[in-house]
Amino acid sequence: MRKAAGTVENGSDRTLQVDLARRKRQVLAALVFSALFLAALNAGSWLRYAQTRDRFEALHGERLLAVARTMAQRMGHSELDLLRTPRTPETWEVQHDLNKVREANDLGALFVVDIGGFVLLDTRSPAAAGGRFTHLGPDTLVCRHALNGHEATGALHTIGSEPFRIAAVPIWTTTASGDREVGAALGVDAAAAYLSVLGSQRRSLYFFGIASALGLAAVIGVLGRSVVALIRAQDALRESEQLAVIGRLAPAIAHEIRNPLEIIKGSADVIRRKYASECENDELFAFIPSEVSRIDRLVAEFLSLARPSSLSIEEIDIVALTSRIVSGMRARLETSNVECRIESEEGLPFVAADSDRLEQVILNLIINAVSTLEAQSDRSRARIRITASTCALRGRDAIELWIEDNGPGVSPENRKRLFEPFFTTRGAGGTGLGLAVSRRIVRDHGGVIEFEEPSSGGARFTLRLPAFRRPGKTAEKE
């Protein structure tokens, strides 16, 4: 019968593990797909933006070159000579014609530099005419290319707060022998208006990237909570299956064990009375009833784990109850050289609990702490700290009780199994039912019991139970 139960439990565990692994793979695949999809979408958007920007820059440069080329074709020796002479009506006419073309094409500026490097015309700075073209700054290199007979466009630069771009072309003239040569360079610049459109698109891409990251984080959070909920649900299912197996076996096992125990205990009493004079100082006769009582307590714990609790809820002063338990263990604490200190908030409300059941839980946690400290070779600084305070539990007022020791703590591989039935770290000295029974009792009260390792080391069990609410007070609030 035991073998069959073990087979059912192992099969259920394997099924749960396979299901959990499958769900985890599904969640991981969903996360990877979401991340890759958003990354590809963002990368594609930025690539499209880069292509659009490059295309706009090319079109802008081509347009500037086309306008400059058209204007340069209207220029010759005579026009250049007019620009070199003092201001005459003919000179103003040439400038006027050039300005009309500039305005018609929405250009920002226009300048002409002769082959000697002198500025003949500069609409941005009329006073610069007659000076060297080096004052043009970043446009100087573009002018040099044009003076060498090559069309060229410059990089974007800012004038004020507006981005501009320059283009320059050579002005070809014909010599007396009929040869063509570069007589000057004509340059134009214009605002890069397309950048405002690209800037808006760029901001949209930044916003989309941030929104994608936040969306992915939200998806990760939702899926993460789903996985946690799934793990908890499967843990609860595993526990319920274990309890179901125990529930089926417990009554029969208890009956089969307790009957022989009664016979052993009765027989030991008869023998003790019959041979009272001979066994008065024999410790073996004292071992029998103590071991029988220990087995009986183990059976009782086994049954309490399997049966649903029948609670008698009342208002309990958890600090007073804990103090009474500690007082009852004072002799053991002093013998083991363990200091136990209780701290609590002022005006702590009562808890809604069954006094006997709650005492069983607190006593078990304190005994576990004492047993852990007793196992240490050095108990000079062994201490247990119990702290009671208010907290919230599922939106309701609750009481939180810490039972903390400064022992060696619990290894990481054992923490997940602490509340499993029959799991113990004390070897033959423990039954492995105390914490499992304690969690069952706490859950029956609508509370929570958890383990954590303090930053200073040791072990801490946290018990949270709903605060007691009087019917009258509840009605007043409502």
C-alpha cells in the first residue's frame, strides 16, 4: 500500500514538473518572440529613417547643384568684370538678376568667388566683397573644389538655429584662343527644411522605442506573475495530493499503531507494578512509556495533518500567549544557554485564532529554533528574538510575528522543502511534520507562514494572522 501511494505521488510530481517545464518554455518562447519582434520593428524603423534621411540629403544636394548650375550658365567674362568694377547700374542689374533667381528658388545666400580667391559677391555679408573667401569657414573647401573645376556640396551646418547646406559650381569662361577655363566659383546655400520632418520622425522613433521597451517590460511582468502563480498553484496541487494520500492512509495507520501502543504501555505498567521493588531504579522501564508517548504524539501530528481542522476562533493576545509559551520553556532555555527576547508594538490588536492551535504553531517554531541552537558547539551567544507588529494581509489588518534565531540558517537546497511533510533537517531527531502541520493550521486561519534568511544570518519564520474584528465595530464602519 505504501509503495502504491509513493508511485502515485512520484507520478504526479513528474506530471507537474513536465507541465511546469512546458509552461516555462512557452513563456520563454513568448518573451523571446516579443523581444525579437520589437527589436526587428525598431531596427526596421531606424533603417527606414536612415534611408529617408540619405535620400532627402541627396535630393537637397542635387537641387542646390541644379540651381547653382543654372545661375552659373548665365555668367561669363562680362558679368564677372561687372562684379569686379565699382558699383554701376550694370553691376546692380547683374546682382538683381542673381537675387531674383535666389528668391525664386528659396535660397538662403549666394556668393561668387573669382579664380584668385577674392569674393565678388556675397549676399550674406555684402561688406565681404573684395576680400579673401577664407571667411566662408566650412564653405571654403567647397569653393576650392569649384575653383578646381568640380561641382561640390558641403556638409550640413547651422546658421543661427537653422540647418543649412551649400553647393558650389565652377563658372566657365572662354579665353581669346577659344579655350574654356574656370573664371570663378558660384555658391548657393539653402535651409534644410526636410530636417524638421525627419526630426519629427526621429522623435516618433524614440517614443516608439521607449514605448516598446515599456510594453515588453509589462509583458515580462504579466508573464512573470503568471509563472509565479502557476508555480504556486502547482505547489498547492502537489501538497493537496500529498495530503490526500496521507488522508487515505492516516486513519488505518493510526489504528494499527495505537492499538499495539496501548498494549505495550499497559504491559509495561503491569510489569512495573509487579516488579516494583526490582525495577525502581531501572531506567529501561522509564524509557518504555516515554517512547510510547513520543510515538503517540507522532501519530497525533500525522492525523492532524490529514484531517481538516476544526477551529474555535476567539480573540487572542498573541504576545501574552507567546510569553506564556516561553515561560513554560524557561528551564530548557536556561539549560541550553539560549537567550529568548520578546518585543512588540504598543497597543497591538488581538488576533482571530484558535488558542490551542495557535499555541501549537508558536511552540513548534520556538522548539525548532531552540533545537537548532542546541546543535551548535558554541552557544555562548545563542539567542532567539520574537517580534510582534501590525501589518496588512490581503487588504486587511493583521498581526505579524517573527521568530528569529542566530543559528546556522537553512541551506538553499532545503529552503523549498521546509514545509513538505516528513522532510526534516534533524535526522532521526525530527519527524518532518511540525512545519507541515503548522502551515496547515495557519492556512486554516486564513494566515501565512514563511521562511526567510535575515541579512545577519540565521533563520526567521514569519507568521501573519488576521486581526480580530468585533462585529459591532465592523457594522459601524459599514
